[in-house]
Amino acid sequence: MRIRRVLAWVLAGLLVLFLSGWVLADHLTPPATGAPSHALPVQAAQTLLDREVGALLAQHPGRSGAILVPDGLDAFAARAISARRAGRSLDLQYYIWHDDIAGRMLAREAWLAAERGVRVRMLLDDMNAEGLDPGLLTLDAHPNVEIRLYNPFRNRGGVGRVLELVQRLVSVNHRMHNKAWIADNRMAVVGGRNIGVEYFAAGEETNFRDLDMVLMGPAVAQASGVFDAYWNSAAAVPIVALSEKAAADMAAMVATVAAEAESPAARMYLERVDASEQVRAYTQQRLRPHWSTGIQVVADPPLKWKDDDRRGWMVERLVKLLGTTRHKALLISPYFVPGDFGTQGLGKLAARGAHVGVITNSLAANDVPAVHSAYAGYRPALLAAGVRLYEIRAVGRPETAGVFGSSGASLHTKAFVVDDTRGFVGSFNLDPRSADLNTEMGVVFDDPAIGAALREEYRRLSGPALSYWVYERPGGGIGWLDRAAAPPVLVRREPDTGKMQRAVARVVGWLPIESQL
């Protein structure tokens, strides 16, 4: 009885805490106190990027240039090189910025740019920033750097942060999933990658297969407009207004990171970056972007959860775009939970005679088992409707191993192409969280050349070396075809998994949490 009374009081306390947060959410949210600021205007020839990009734009007036970047080494290089050549501004917006060797090396590039007089604005989602305050405050202490956190916690760690999570469960459930790296308002990297070793083919255990677009021209101004809207929104709070922690010794931290950048592991990685064909093409001025008037950077409103007009939401735009399918819709999404609406919609496209294909993670490759559990429930209906499903292998063939010989892999690309011409590349997963809870950002395009390049990426990911083909077994149930084996092998259970992993996924699938995935 005593234990029951204690549990009852604890539950009652948590309920009161949650209800107070629900009623007083706006009063509990830290206020935005930062002064408004905006992207610095481009100049004719003020910086290296002005001169380099300006010369290209002069040859393609009114068009945006775009380069698809599926390779992690090239993705790291695009960010590092643009930071080194920036002379005016860096605007950086990310859901995750890991405190690992890749994160610290790119933070060092931003700091070195600030040392040259470049204005650096960094906007990070606070859900994944726990424990990073000392390093962020140190960087923020530079006179040319300002860091703001999106929808932040008042409590910076420990039990207080956990209790605040319970109290503000409704409001803190809305996160900024956007990813953008903008240099001098001249070049932007927009897509699916966060900042961390796993996103840049540098992980020793897991590497994400991902996709970015490097942009030049009018689309960059659109990306800057998105950044400014978020930076000046009520959800963006300066880190100095949140944390009482003292900044670390800047000189010591810079020296430590500089020494780490010269370590054998870092040097090996950077040598591979330098050896990349795309990097060599850039240094030799051989890059060939796709130039198009059909490129647009789009995003959700910064305060999406307070906006009842869904017409401005990404999900409405993307559903409408998919609805234009006549012949073919090829979708890539690491977290794929289509729901009844999405399942029926894709099925209708297939029923009209369109080829509809989806690539997502297998259970073994998925880093969020609950997402796979929710997706698995829709596989039979999708297959019955004629949708083709491919699931990424967790263990790739030797030619797909990571920079340090990693065999672990997970899909992180979020993109689709319709009729080989129109499509999207960005941060939006085909799941309820991207649709209704998180803010998202990306590139919508209408261009045959970009469509063809994305179609080739779909073919690569769905090929035998990287994916299993999912099919309906003649006697009922789901099967997987391992087409890389000789001869091909039929698999009757979730590939590359053990009994415990399958049992956990099955149990998690019983929980009523699909709307949060």
C-alpha cells in the first residue's frame, strides 16, 4: 500500500507538472532576446566566393546552379572549402552538431573565418545540444560569432532538464530539423546531413548514406531568407541568455582542436577528402553544376506548431508535388511511416499505372526501431497496392565500406523524383514527425538533368549491393530477396537481425506512438 501511495503521488505530481506546462507553455518558454539581423548582401567582387561564383553566374544569368552531393567526403569538403573562401558571412543552421572530430574541425573552420572578420551566425536545435554549452559559449565569445538555440530548455542539464521535458512536453516536442550551410550569401549546402562523423563517411562503426545539394545563384538568397526567418523568430534564443556556465579558455580550446586536426586519424581522413574527384574538379575549376530556373529552396514556418494554416507547411507542398505523378515516383526516406493516407495515396498512383518505388532502412539498418515497427505494419498494404519496396542493408559489400573500413551503414537520404523531372531533396522524412511536429527544409526542383541525377542515385541505392528487394510470398507474408548472393537468396525473416532485435521491434510496434515518429 505504501508503494502504491508513493507511485500515486509521483504520477499525480507528473500530471500536475504536465498540465501546468500545457496551460503556461508560452510563459515557460525562454524569450527571444537577440537583436534582429539579416543576411549580408552580395557584392560584385568583395570576397573569393563573390569572384568565383559571380563569374559562373554571369554565364548563366537568372539561373541557379546545383550539384548533388551523395558522397560524405565531398559533403565535408563543400562545407570546409566554402568556409575557407568566405570573406563576409557564414550562416549555419542544424538539428545536430556533434562534439566529435568532424564537428570540431568544422567548428574550427567557422572560428578561423571569424578570425578573418567573417560574421558567423549559428542556429542549432537545442534538443541535441545538451552538454555542449561550454564549447558553444566559448565560440560565441568571439566578437564575430553569435550562437542561438531553437526552442531551448531553460534548464541546461540534469534532473531539471528532465522535469522541464515533462512539463513542456507539448511545446518541446516541436524541433527544428533544418540543415543549411550558407557562405557569403553566395553558396549554400542544403540537404539531409547534420554535422558529425557518421554523416561525412568518417565513422568507425556506422556511416549514413545521405544527400546534399550545393547551390549557387538565386536559390542561395532563398536559403538565406529561410535562415533569417528562423534566426529572427521567437523560437531562437541567444545561448548567452540561457547558460550561466563560463566559457572555456578560447586559446586552449583552439590549440586542442588544432592539434586534433593534425592527428593521424584526422590527417588520413583529410587526405581522402583532398583525393576526392569532386574536390579535384573544384580546385581545377572543372565543376559542372546543373543550371536551372526550376530550383527553389523551401521550408516550414519557424513557429509551425502555432500556425493553423497548413498551406504554408512542407507536407502540403510535397503531397501536391507527388500527386502530379504520371509515370514514375521514386522515393527515398530513412524513416518511412506513410500512415493510411500515404499508403492509399501511393497505392492510387500505382493503380493509375505509375511505377512507384520506395527505398527505406531495413530493421537492421534503422537506428530507430520504433520507426521500423510502425512502417512494417504498412508493408503488406503497400505491396498489395503495387508499390515496390527496397530496404537498405546494414552490412554493405566491401566496395561500400566506410573510410576507416566500417561495414555498418544506414540510409539518411530524404528525397524523391517524379517522372524523372520534378522532385525534392532535403530534411523531410516521409513520416508523421516531419509532417506535423518538426520544421523541415529542402530544395524543390523541376529540371530533367537534376531529375536524372536523382534517379541514378535511387538506382544505386536500390541495387543488389545496397538493398534487399521486399516481396509478397506466394503463401502469404513478407520476404526479402538478397540479389547480391550467387545465386540470389530468399530470406523469410528480417535480414541481418537476431531474435531479440525482432522481438523488441514487435513489442515496440504495439505502443500507440506512431504520431510521434
